[in-house]
Amino acid sequence: MVAGFVVSTFVGFGLYIRQGSSSTSTVAEVNEEKVPYRLFLNLYNQVIGNRRDQRQDINPDVLKQVKQEVMQGLIQESVFYQESKRYGIEVTDTELAQALASIPAFQKDGKFDVGAYAEALRYRIRSTPEDFEESQRRQIAINRLRMIILQGIKITNP
């Protein structure tokens, strides 16, 4: 099962990096799924912002490395999400709501708070609720797929 997954992931792997920087352009296409430039830019800016907050050196080499890491992460997410759909993994609205409610940044007095959620999305995460919730849905599905893969791995002593 695992070998089949790995082979199916990379055989015929249709990846195309797109040029352009408009907010409506596509930065990559993975097996016909378009990765929006705005998503890439948002994640890239978050990583750079976090590094600046931690007072890390930001030089051209670091910027190039971050671009590569963000792009690699988005491509990997797309591949795993596509595979999760192939396995029929779906995330219900209830599961998504529970996941969102468990995030401390969205809580006030230990409970989910719509105001804290909206503020965190607007100022810290810089995302719309629709985009963020879709991203969370994808992550939940990907995590389930990873659990399925891990359950199929048997470790033996050499």
C-alpha cells in the first residue's frame, strides 16, 4: 500500500512552476490543481515575518531558501491532499469547527471566540475565513492520510 502510494505520487507527477506576480496568477500547478500566487505570498510573508520577529538575519540567501521551502511545502501539501481525496478522506463541518475551537489564538477565557478568530485571521494570519478554513480542512485530511500510511508501515530489526 505504501509503495503504491509513493509510486502513484511521483509517476506522472504534473508539476509546472508559473511565472508572474499578480494576485490572480498561479505559482504552480500540481496534477492540474493550481496553487495560487496569493497563497504562496501569504505563507512566504508569514515565514519572513516570524524570522524578523525572532531577530534572525534576513539576507538574499535566506530569502531564496524561504521561497524554496514555502514552494516545496505547498507542492507537498497539494500532492498529499490529492491523495487524501483519492482515498475518500473527507472532513465534516463539525470536525473543522472542533479543530478551530481548539486553537488557543481563537479562544477567550478557554472558549472559542468569534472576535478573537476574526482578529487573528485579519492581523496575524492575514487570511480570509474561507481560505483559512479550507487550509485547515486540507491539513486535517492530510493528517488522516499520514496516519493511514503510518499504520501500514512495519518496522523490523535488521
